[in-house]
Amino acid sequence: MKTLITNGTVVNATGTAQADVLIEGEKIVALFSPGASIDSGGGVTADTVIDAAGKYVIPGGIDAHTHMQMPFGGTNASDTFETGTRAAAWGGTTTIIDFAIQKQGERVQDGLAKWHELAGGNCAIDYSFHQIIGGVDDDSLKAMETLVDEGITSYKMFMAYPGVFYADDAQILRAMQKARELGLMTMMHAENGPAIDVLAEQLVAQGKKTPYFHGIARAWQMEEEATHRAIMLADLTDAPLYIVHMSAKQAVEQVAWARDKAKNVFGETCPQYLYLSLEKQLGARSEQWGEFEAAKWVCSTPLRSEEEGHLEAMWQGLRTNDLQMVSTDHCPFCMKDQKELGKDDFRAIPNGIGSVEHRVDLLYQGVVDGRISLSRWVELISTTPARMFGMYGKKGVVQPGADADIVIYDPQGHTSIGLPFDASGGPTGKTHHMNMDYSAWEGFEIQGHVDVTISRGRVLVAEGQYHGSKSHGQFVKRGLSQYLI
Ligand SMILES: [Zn+2]
Ligand SMILES: [Zn+2]
């Protein structure tokens, strides 16, 4: 089975080129000068020819931070691996890295096995896992030794959520020592959880219980402090460190400081920290929900103040490479029965926003707005995630030998984000395939469009039709991070 993509502009992290792309089976096998494959002796007879004139041919998006059907706060994230990866495919993402979970008192191997069971045979696109170590003890430290052989080369700890996933400094130190020995990337949720819990309790005692105060309790000082502490513990142990979902400009300054000192420290932000704010979304109210409307945007780290310059600082970090990645932290919950759990107390609102479908588009809008270059876009959504988490060459690039994970992106197209049906059931013409009863991105307009999504040679989305299946996605065994020497 051969597919030829003709007349497109291939965009890689290294630049652009006019080229035809030949796919054979699951792999990209050749790039030709435009037309050479057919006209001047290339001699290619393809089963399918896709005309990409005027369009970008880019490596499929890699979302390195998702939580499909994750248990949190007494409920589960509303997207299953099936619905979440289908939505991802619609939005031009062809690989996700989700999180297998181990908690205090559980075996790491059991957590990993459980996530294999949940995801296996249920993904439309390829998938891998990071391992959450929610309980650092002798057993889990020992179990970390088996992860690399399993193709899991990164693990996550939490400086937040005491009593759930929280690791104290002693546990972090021990895990980082182990990670250094094994070559694992330490991913850190960097917020000072114990202090945040005190602030939240005091706010609630004062009657400040609406979702807005979620953002107040999780003050930027808590993120800056934890980021700095994580950096110093990583420095002490010589362990590579990756800070997830950064939103505070002062925390990014800490990462920049560490990078300027040539430390192996990396930073990730998310679309919500580039576009959504404390003032606008956490300050929102609606007829239906009143001030509880803002629960739609309760996530951690929280949305930050636009006035204080946090959003601008995230874009700047992407420009200066103080931030290297944009993942979604996709962790959707419906308003009905899920977010509603926190109707009387923001602390009980499940934390998370659904964005896995929109990351490629939202970042492309950054190109349109003159914030990032075309190649930086591809680097952020695909190439860096592939290198950071040990998949580059197979993923993250349009070149011979790579998996044929390709998106054909139309810069003349348009995407209106929001629920596809209005209150009376009429079609809105908007796009949203995630399993949620609202869109955190309702009303966002993107000057671009995902036309075709191809995963390992198979067309999943084309001409507004879905052709994928939940048995297509395969587990990707990852190597060590390719940023480390
Ligand atoms: Zn987190
Ligand atoms: Zn997360």
C-alpha cells in the first residue's frame, strides 16, 4: 500500500521544503522534488495520491501530557482512551503520552499493567506512558529499575496534593538519585501543596468558596518556590528535570536561570496558560451556573493573571526556548455530576481542562498572530516532544524511515472551536469531539485547519470524515531523552 502526498510544503523543525512525500505501509520511504516522483522517472505508482497544494505537510502532533480516564477527586476524567484519542486524531495529534499511576501502598508494576489494560486496543493513535510515582518508598524505588526495559523512560512526582500523590523533599531526593542512576527523566508537578492547602482552607473559612478562589489559593509564589526547590534537588542529584504545566512567569524565570547555568532543566506550558486567564475565565459567570461557570477552567497549576503578565511570559518563554514544550495536560471533566462536585467548595472541583483536540490549532494561531515561526510551531507540537521523550526519528519528523504520522494542514482553512450542537440540538458548525458537556475553548477561532491526519500510513481523518479505529493505536516503547548527553 503506497500513498503519495503531492505538491505540499513539508515543514519540519529545521525548516520548510517543497516536496512530495511517499508512504509505503506504515513508514515514510522517500521525499521527492515536487513532481519528480511521477513526471521525471521517479516511477512511483501509488495506490492513493493526496494533493496537498497550498498546504503544510507536518509530522503528526505529539501530546506528551494527557490523563485519559484518570481517577481524580472521586470521579474519572470523562474521556476514555477511545474517545480521547479519537478527538486527538481529529485535531492532528497522532501520539499521546499518558500517565500510568502508582499510589502509596501500590506496586508500580500493577499500576503500569492496569494502564496497559485500559489503553490497549482502545486507542486510535499511538500511545506511551510516563509512570506516576505517587508513593516513593523502597519498593517503588526498586521498581523504577524495571521501567526502562518497559519503554518507560520518564516518571512523574507531585509536590502538590498531600495525601494523594504528594512526595516530600526526602522522597524526591531519593527518587532523583535513582533516576540519575537509571537515566530516567524526572517530571515534576511543582507547586507547594501543603502551603496551598492551608491557604485554601483559610479562604473557605472566610466564605470564599467559588472557583475563582482556586486561582487565589494556588498563588504564583507556590509555583515559583516549588520550581526552585525541584531545580536545586535535581542539581544536587545531577538528575534531569522537566517541570510540567508551568503557568507563573516567576517559575519560568527559575527554569531560565537553571538553563543559563547549563543544567538539564526543561519546562512545559499548556495552551490554557497561553490564552486563558484568572480575570476572564476564573472570573466568569453565566446565567446557567452563576459564578460556578468558572469551574470549567479549574485546573492546576491554575490560570494566572493576564494583568500581571503571566500569559505574555509564557509566549515569550516559547520564543526564547526557556520553555521547550506545549502539552495539554488533557484531563476533562463534565460540568454535570463532575465539576458540580465542588459546587459549594472549590476544593472539591475535579482539576482539569480538555484540550487534546485543539493543541495543534491553538499553537498554529500563534504562528498567524506572529508569536512563533512556522518551524517553531512544528518543533513545539511534535519534534521536541519526540526528542524529549525518546521517540525522535520514529516520530516527530517528516523524513524517510520515520513512521508515516503526518498531518496535512491548510493555512487557508478555518476552525471554529466549540460544541457541535446548540441547546436546541441544532448544528453549530463548530468542532469538538471530546467527551465533555462543554468546551473550555468555546468561541475560539483558528485561522487554519487540520485537513488530513495520517497515523502509521493509515488515514484517520480526511475531508471531514473519520476513518480511524480503536484498534489501530500501538504502544510506543521509548528510549532515553535525546536532549541529554
Ligand atoms: Zn500536575
Ligand atoms: Zn497532568
